[in-house]
Amino acid sequence: MVLVYIETAEGKAKNVGLEMITAAKLVSDKAVAVIIGNGNEEAVKQAATFGADEVITVASEGYNTEAYCYIMKSLVEKYSPEAVFVGSTLDGKDFAPRLAAQLGTGCVTDVVAVKVEDGKVVYTCPSYNGNLLNDMVVEGTPVVIVRSGSFKKADPAEREVAVTAEAIEVPADVMRAKIAEAVKEISETVNLEEAEVIVSGGRGMGAAENFALVKELADLLGGVVGATRAPIESGWISRAHQIGQSGKIVAPKLYIACGISGATQHVSGMIGSDYIVAINKDEDAPIFDIANVGIVGNVLDVLPLMIEEIKKARA
Ligand SMILES: Cc1cc2nc3c(=O)[nH]c(=O)nc-3n(C[C@H](O)[C@H](O)[C@H](O)COP(=O)(O)OP(=O)(O)OC[C@H]3O[C@@H](n4cnc5c(N)ncnc54)[C@H](O)[C@@H]3O)c2cc1C
């Protein structure tokens, strides 16, 4: 059994949790989803729909590092899983290493692939800025932090699974830090991992102001703006948008690549997209090798046309 921690936001499961159910089933006969918090009925249903064999819920007031560690540690002691999978979210990266330390076990971070070899589970993690892929085998029950977008969610299917509500009382002295107030984050966050549509711009966009076209198309399609490293280094767009080996790994339903050559370091971050549309003025650009639809042309001509046609179709 692998315990898969499913983080929620407003009662819904974050994608990385659902993706980890797929990962867990590659290495174990049973993926048990763990959902902590209150008002998570929708997330419980999602966990079952996306393949969890069982769901454990634990009522809790909001996220707290020490409380969540205590809860997860109690579950590990009770259920003796082969591993605990945690998504590479801010909360996941916050509590997983502490949980590993409390369990006296290893913590594998930034896992992008898993497999079983000679009866042992092998976790693959990029290192040296993605230039090397490290295969790791950990004795005991490791805590495994999985990178978002590295695994595909299972095909959804209506399923009834056992849901066990565990009552775990966290002793007051465990929580040495208390959240006094949650203030809205002021730094830019871009939710690329959860996006169903991503419109990305590369160096071929030519200038910062041309990213307005990328943004307009993304907004029209209810999507999010992504970018390659080149325009980020030119200061045209912030690093929060970077997709690729040293950026975010994404797997949207639709990925539109605008003025992007298709370098491996970028492609490795978006190859999991269901449908790829590429616009590039060079018909030999490598991005066309992986695109479902390729448009040879100048982005500054093609994007306004696409935007205009979508607006017309919707009018
Ligand atoms: C260790 C390491 C990690 C890296 N990590 C990442 C990463 O995470 N993400 C990432 O993206 N990159 C990463 N890179 C950089 C990567 O190697 C490429 O340099 C980068 O992806 C190229 O970005 P690009 O496609 O926008 O630019 P280019 O490769 O310069 O391609 C621009 C494309 O735009 C086309 N074009 C130009 N003008 C137009 C126009 N008007 N209309 C249409 N098409 C046009 C050109 O034909 C060309 O194909 C990394 C590199 C290293 C060494």
C-alpha cells in the first residue's frame, strides 16, 4: 500500500494528488488517498474517480506543518505503507521532509518517474538543474515528493470505494507554531500545473509587449500564460511562467506554443500535453515534430487572426 496525500483547495483535490494515484499504482497494489481538512466531500469523490482504492479522511482545522506531520505519522504507524507520496506543492514541500525526519526514514524529493526493478522501487529525480537524472532506491518507508505534471491522471470512472474517517487528535503541545492570520499572497503565482489550456510564448514573440497577444488568447480560452526560458531571461515575462526542465512540468488538454523552437529542455516540461498546436515561422522547427497541428507563419500575424476568429465564433 502507498499512502497518497491529496492536498485540497476549496474542497477540491489538487491535480498533483490525483496524478500521484497513478504513480502509486505503478509501484504498489494499493493506492490509499489521504485527505486532511474539512468540507472535502468533492475531493473524496475525485480520489475515487481517479483510481484510489480506498480513501482515509482526517478532520482538521486548516494547514499546520506540525499538525499535518503528526496526522501523517499516526497514519503511517497504523497502516504501515510501503511509501508515502506527497505532491510538490508549498505545503507538501513544507511538511514532507519533517515527516521523514520524524519517521527516521528517507525523503526523496522532486520525483518525476517511478518503476519497480529487481523487486525494488526506483525513484527518478532530476539533479544539477535537470542535466542528470538520478535513480534512487530507499530502504524502509520513504516519504516521496512528486513533481506536479509528471504523471497522468487515470481516466475518470464512477467508482465506489471504502472511505474511512480517522479521528486523530493532535495534542496541543505538538503545535508550537500557530497561524495567527492568513494574508493574501502578494507575489505573482501562476497556476500552470492545474491549467487545462496553456498558451506559451518563446523568443519568437520578439518583444515584451507582444506577450499581450499570448495573454489575450489565453484569456479567451480560459487558460494560463506559459513561457520558455528565453523570454524570461530577456525580462519580457516573469520566471513564474517558465515551463520546462528547470521550470514547471505541465500536462494541459491544449498547449499552444507561439514562437518556440522546441528545445528538449522546454519540450520535457510540456510533452505530456494532450493536444499541441505550434506556431513558428521556420517550417523545420523541432516543435513541429511533436505538434498535433503546426502553423507555419509569423506569430504576430497568426495570433491576431486566431483571436479574431475565436471572438467571431463566440459572438
Ligand atoms: C540546464 C538547462 C535548463 C534549461 N531549462 C529550460 C526550461 O526549463 N525551459 C525552457 O523553455 N528552456 C530551458 N532551457 C533553455 C533551452 O535550451 C532553450 O534555449 C529555450 O527553450 C529556447 O527558447 P525558445 O524556443 O523560446 O527560443 P529559440 O530556441 O530561440 O526559438 C525561437 C523560435 O521562434 C521562432 N520565431 C522567431 N520569430 C518568429 C515569429 N515572428 N513568428 C513565429 N516564429 C518565430 C524561430 O523560428 C525559433 O524556432 C534550459 C537550458 C539549459 C542548458
